[in-house]
Amino acid sequence: MPGHVSGAAERAAFRDAAAGAWEGHAAAVSRVLTRMPALRGHELEAARADLVAAHAYLTAEEGPLHHREVIRDLRTGEGRLLPYAGCLASALRRLPSYRGVALRGGGADGPEPAAGTLLQDPAPVSALAGASALPSGAPVRYAIWSVTGRKVRQLLDRPGGSSEPYEEIVFVPGTGFRVLGVRTVPAGPSVVLLRELPGNATAYMDGSQELSGLDLKALAHLEEALAKGFRVGDDPQWPERCSGPVGQDG
């Protein structure tokens, strides 16, 4: 869904699916919209529906809008929550992009992916910006070179000025990632190095394993970040959204 713009029918279907949860998320989104004064009329209402989907993905603690539900729905191909996912994708294009290293936690699972492998994830993928103070209780599993991942902090800021201790980056559903290599690090599983691919990554669907010039530049950035190491904060837990396997083999 990279570049997806929600339609009126899609937004209406999402609002129906959100049911009783809509108003709580919409109230929080209204505070965000006061900082986006260029939006007017129909565009304002479209933005509201999109951002309600993003706020639900980031904050819902239970129910059908919980991030676990939309991730499961998209990865299994069930499709029941496609209007939710479409509005989420549309919301992300409205938020600031992030260029840099994004990190995702988790343990080693299955065989290591080979360099050149394409991972395409039908679900949104969340990670933490490399400059954040990372959780102390679990290792980094993926280091991703982001170009169009989106900063979502403005949707997570709490009334009164308090905010999350880290910068969450969200990649739109359907994003492709190119495996650049795997590196071992002390006291933890090896780290899988990925480059976010633009658009739908069709240029990489031919199975070519050779790394491109852009791949090699991203690899150099990631290796430099690994060599410098990362700050560790007080929070022992990675946010659940920011941990676990990425994608499916393309």
C-alpha cells in the first residue's frame, strides 16, 4: 500500500468497523489536527479518518483495532480489516518521513536470510529510531535503513507535553525490505541488516542476489551505526509493535 490514498467508501467502512472506539481516538486526533491548519473541508474530514486509524494502531489497548489484529489480518490474507489498513497507510503519508537507522527487537527465529533476499511485509512494520534510547531487556534483531518510514510521535504525545521516551518509526503496509547481510554482535542474536525499498519493490522481484550501489550505501550506514553502538534507556521492554519477525520471503 505504499502511496495509498484512502477513498470515501474505505473511510466509511473503517468508521463502521471502529464502532464505539471511534470517538476516543477522534478526540485525540482533533488535538493533532490543530497543528495541521492547512486542512479544510473535505480534506480535513479525510485526514481525520486516516489519522484515527493511525492513532488506533499506535494506542489501542484491546479490541478489533489493536495493532495485533490488523497485523494478523494482513499477514494471513483474511482481508477483514483492509479498510483500517488502507486508512492507516493513507495517514502515514501525511506524517514526516525519517531517513536513518531504525531498529527492531526480537530473538533469532529460523535460518538467517541470505543477502539479496527480498522481504515483503503485508502489514505495517514498526521500529525505533537509532538515536532513541533503546529498551534494555531484549537485543536488536533488525537494523533497517529507512528513507520513507514515518515519524509518529505527534500522534503519541500526551496532553501536558509528556511524550514517549523513544521515536517510533512506522513503515506502511506492503513495504519491501532488501536483506543486505547479517552481522554478529556481542551477547545477543545476530543482527539482520535491511534496506527499505521504494514503492512496491518490483525492480527486485527477479531474484537477483547482487547488491546495488544504493544497497551498498545503506549497508555502510548500518555498519557504521552498529560499530558506534546504541544508547540504552530505562525501559526494559520493546513496544510489542517494534519487535518480532519482518516480512515474508519474496
